[in-house]
Amino acid sequence: EIGVAGALLRDRMRDLVRNNPHAAKAVAVLVNNIIGAGIMPRAASGDDKLDRKVDALFERWTADCDADGQLDFYGLQTLICREMVEAGEVLVRRRLRRASDGLPVPLQLQVLEADFLDASKSGVLGAGRLVQGIEFDPVGKRRAYWLHAEHPGDAWGALNGALGSRPVPATEVAHVYEKQRTQARGVPWGAPVIRSLRDLDDYEVAELVRKKTEACVTAIVFGDDEAQQGIAPSVVDADGNRVELFEPGLIAYARGGKDIRFNQPSATGGYGEYKRASLHTISAGFRVPYELLTGDLSQVNYSSIRAGLVEFRRMIDAVQWQLFIPMFCAPVWRWFTEAAWAAGQIPSPDVPVEWQPPKFEAVDPQKDAMADLLAIRSGTMTLAQAIARQGRNPDAVLAEIAATNAKLDELGLVLDSDPRRVTKTGSAQAGDPTAPADPETTPAQADQQD
């Protein structure tokens, strides 16, 4: 089914995302929630010195990782996720570079649309087989991807005979798509509601044309009796030409017209209900809450929107951890460590990693903060986990806290529990301006005790 309809589904969905506001918003909502500011890695070898070195090296490499030279690593994540949702699949190719290129790590990533994969390549190939441009070995493992040298839809590529394809080892390519069955290729996420989107478009256009037509004819002048009106009165303009097109403010004169009748545009019944029902269907097809798709919060309260977002966030978690991280982030980290090791910058090509997706913005930040505090105090979550859930590196945050405390000690400042009040060491205790300062307690310790 994908082999027959895949290209057509991609073309139709891309057209909808370009021209239909609801399709464009659905894709944007999914990408913003799956990627946000970016899914960030943190080396986790257990060797603090090595981890800091690898993290610093990766941070420098992210700015130059795009083969097109326009995006950083997190911008590539957004582009790749967008292609995965809109087109159903995307390819990322490893591009090794020379040491003379001056990159922090001699590696870049090239993002290829699904059209680069030659879907015409199917059949038996030696002991293996080809399925829509993907070559499998005898045991069913991906061995190569048959890729075009240029985009098949690009005029330059077609003119230069670039429609032929050649195999690229599977170890050089990351194929990112949602695997709903055991299929080899993906489909656009909005495929279930392509027809619903077009039907809603057609309905809105038809309704708009009807209202414009009604608004065009202001009045029609008829004869004073039915005999003069005729079955099909001829309506002519000042030059005697038959009027066949309507325009705003038109007053039409029938043959022998003496009586005037004004047009009464009819009310549009059920338009709002139909559009709301259609958008509920579209949001369900894209797996996006209706409120996020439309921005319509008139039918929700705090409890209902919070409950609705719980299921959506669970789905986003599944996409991040079961799809995007294994299919894209993990191969890229492996390519990065291998290239850095080959360049002599790290001692091992295999460095364990932890990934941290972006945090979800809290509907009620105070309640969420209290929940984290209780989890930390009860021992069910560590401080590092709480910091990582905010999308930040725990080591960097704790180091920043330590540096801030040292700076406060150096300046002799004590931060009170009341954020509006800062006291000098020796003049007052935190929380009690009249109490004498404890000479054995440093300002940072006073903050922590408070």
C-alpha cells in the first residue's frame, strides 16, 4: 500500500501544510512538543573528566554539524521531526570531512527528503531483496539505501540525468519514521484526515461563494404583474447586453420592470457546529488536542485542559523515547564519538550517553514545583533528575549554584527567605533582621539553612 500511495500521500500532505492553516498548525504543534528547544545529550561514562570533555566537544560541534551550513544540531532536530510528521519519513546521511576542513569534529549531517529514496527499486537482489529502495540482507537486516544523487523533483537534477540511484551503506544513513507495523517506509501523520481537511476547505469555499453571491444582488426590478415578468426575464445592462455575471451592489432590471424587490441573504445555519466537529476529527487524526490545534479554549477549564494534556504528553514521551531518540539521536551520537575518536580527540569510540528532551511547560508552576520538591524529599526522585526535567544539564546547574554561593560568600551577602530583602553579613540573620549574625556560619550556609 505504501509503495503504491506513498508518493501521492506525501504530495497531498505537503500541499495541505503549505495551504491549509489547520494542517500547518497541527504539524507545528507536534514538532514544537516533540523537539521544542532540542533533545540534549549528556555523556554518562562515569568518568567526570571524560564526560566534561565529550560534552564540551559536542557543544562546539553542534554549531557546525549541518552540511548545508545553516542550522545547528537542535535546528536539524526540528527540521528532521517536521519532515517525519509532514512527509512520513526522512533520511539523515553521515558526511565525514577532512581534518583540513577545520571542524571541531570531522563530521557533518545531511538531511535528505524521502524523495531521495528510489521507491522503484524493489525485488530480489542476490540472496537479499529490495523493498522500495531499501536493500535487505538474507537475514532481513538493512544493508543499503538506494539514493538519488539529486532530488528527483528538482529541475536541475532531472536535466543532469540524476534520476539514477546508487546504494549507500545503511551504516551511513539514519532512517527516521513512525513504525506502525513492520513496514519499511513511513506515511504522513495526517494521512487519516487528508480528505477531512479537503472537505472542510471545500465547504468553507462553497459557503463563502454563496454568501458573496447573495451579497452581490441588492435588488431586482420586476414587472407590475406576472404576465409582464415572463418565465425567464432578460436582465440587461445600460448597453443592452445580457447580464450573466453578478457584482456587489447590482440592481437588476427584468423586462418591463416596475416593482422592486430587495434581496434578503439567508442566515448560515449550522456552519459553526460543522466546522467544530470537523476540527475535532482533524485533531484526532493528527493526535493533537483540539484546543492546541485551534487555540479555542472557550470550552475548557483548568481541570479539563490539564487532564487532556496528560494523554497528549504521554504520547509525546513515547515518540521521543521510542522513535526519535533511537532512530536519530542515538546513531548521530555514535557517529560523533567514532569521528572524535578517529580524530584523536577522545580515548574511546564508545561513550555512553543520556538524552534529555525539553520540559513541558507547567499549567500551574507552583503545584508542579511542590510535587518535585515532595518527590525529592521522599527519595523517589533525585535533584539531578529534577534539574534534567527542566531541560538543563544537572552538572552545569549545580556548578553554577556552587559558583553563585562562593560569590555571595566573597561579597558577604545573605539572601533572605523573602526575595525582596538581602542582608549584609554581620548586620542581620537571614529571616530575622534584628538577630545577630552567627560568626561560624557562612552566607551560603545561611541561605541553605534558611
